[in-house]
Amino acid sequence: MEQLLQQIEAYKQEIGSIQPDGADALEAYRIKFLGTKGIVKSLFAEMKNVPADRKKEFGQVLNEFKQLAEAKYEQWKSHGDSAHASAGPAIDLSLPGDPLPLGTHHPITLVRNQIVHIFGRLGFSVEEGPEIEDDWHNFTALNLPENHPARDMQDTFYIHQNPDWLLRTHTSSVQARVMERQKPPIRIICPGRVYRNETISARAHCFFHQTEGLYVDENVSFADLKQTLYFFVQEMFGKDVKVRFRPSYFPFTEPSAEMDINCRICGGSGCSVCKHTGWVEILGSGMVHPKMLENFGIDSNKYTGFAFGMGVERICQLKYRVNDLRLYSQNDVRFLRQFTGAV
Ligand code: DAH
């Protein structure tokens, strides 16, 4: 009995002095002390040799020893687990980092920036105006008085009547705002969002984007208009682009013309975008109506000007083959991601 107690004391010290060191050493410890043929088991087997009056005492000592051996095992094991967790998986500093998904410019922004850039090279500077407009700047000042039939060309969202406030139907309103405060020479480009009361479909939307251009100075001619716009489409679509001007009507220009380019989708052979004509209209233009100049106190005998307004979505459609106007405002990342890296 005394021998056994001494032996247990020695094992306790051994356990106390053991330093946890790896999974193999832990397993060796488990087999040695807690295994089926281990020390704890063999000590319990000694119970039968202990005199009856000391069995209880021996049992207690033995149970404490067993608990100590088990506690040591659990402590070692959990220490090993956490050491393992914090050490690994080992960080390899030479690995490339997780890629950050790059954001993209919206295709409308891309095209807007391209338009601004191209005209910027010709000396046009950017002007912006409010999307909520009054009747004067959106219509009347542009030679579109009340009850003028041409007002029906654009279905307007009115938000207040008398005085009339509306969502601007075109960026031509910015022309009016600039001429009101600035004297010629004026050379501006006005990108922005416009609104019309249209049923939303692949081909129409209740909001879209335009870019207006205005050039007023002495001796500005229709030849300047044509050459400026010709330069623009060549820069935007490439040197092989073909253009044609068709006579048209806008109340704020006289004469007026619409400009078509040869269809970039089918190359001119005919498709649904060009309605099988090979040509696509991209803008309206003309020489600024003298009455409009006079509306702003600009002497129409001294100054002439040209103006144009183009649809940004249309240019985007021709450039990037976007066939449904609704895609622009649905925020579908599968659509937007296709413009990553585009300039
Ligand atoms: N404002 C016209 C529209 O929205 C486009 C336009 C035509 C603008 C001729 C102009 C212009 O400046 O001269 O349909």
C-alpha cells in the first residue's frame, strides 16, 4: 500500500512536469497513463491487493490521480488545438491578396465623358442646369410659346401649374439659362438627364440623357455646324463613319436638320436598330433661331449660332450594342460589369 502511494506520488510529479509538445507526445501520454493498458488502469487493478480497511482511502487517492491525469490530457489537447488554430493555416505573405472587385463607370457616364472630352478639344465647356425647370426655360424662351403645337412633340411631366414647373423634357433648357447670363462668344456642352411621359419599353423610357451643344459668336455658319458634328462622330465612332443631314423642324433653330450616321450595328446592311434603312438618327440641330437670340438680348444681326441636342442612350446603343433602354436603369451587375475597363 505504502509503495503504491509513493508510486502515485511519483506519477503525479511526472505529470506535473510534462510540457505539452505536439500531437505525438500527447498520444504517447494518453496511452501511457489513460490507455487500456495504462498506468491508471493498472493502479485500479491493484485495488484487490489493498487491505480491506484501506480500500476506501486508496480509492480516493486513485480517483484524484485519475482526474489529474485526465485533466492534464484535456488541457494539453485544447492547448494543442488552439495553438494549431492560431498558427495555421500558415499565412503565406508571398501570396497575392484577395482581389477587390473593381467598380465600373455606368455606360451612360462613359459615353457622357467621351462626348464632353471630344467637344472639350474644340473649346466647348460644360454647363449644367436644373432638372426641375420652369416653363420659360424649357419652352417659351426656346420659341415654343403656350399652345404652340410643337409642345406636343414632347410629353411633359408637370409637377406644378401656374406657375408651371416641370421636369425638363430636353437639355435645350440649359441653352436658355446660359444665354440669359452670358454674352457671346458662347461655346458650351450641356450633358444631363431629361424626362418625358412615355410608357417604358425597350425603345422608350420616362427618363434618359441628352447632351446639348451651343455655339454663338460672330460669323458662325451652317458649315461650322456640319464640320463640328462631323468631327464629333468621327472621334466617337471612327473615321469610317458616314453621315447625312436631313432637313427637319425645331422651333428654336432655323434652318433645322437631323443628323444620321450609318448603322454601327449592321454596318448598313439593315437591322432592327436602323429599321432596315442602314441609317440611325443621333441628333437634332440647326442654326439658333434669331428670335431666341433676341429673347436674351443678343443682337441677331451681329451674332449667329448653331445648336444641337443628342441622345446619349442612342450613342451608347450604337457604340456598345445595348439593345434595351431598360438595362440602363435596372442596376443589373451582370450588365454593368461588362463595362469594366471600358473608356
Ligand atoms: N431638344 C431637341 C429634342 O429634345 C433636340 C435638339 C434639336 C436640340 C435641335 C437642339 C437643336 O439644340 O438645335 O428633341
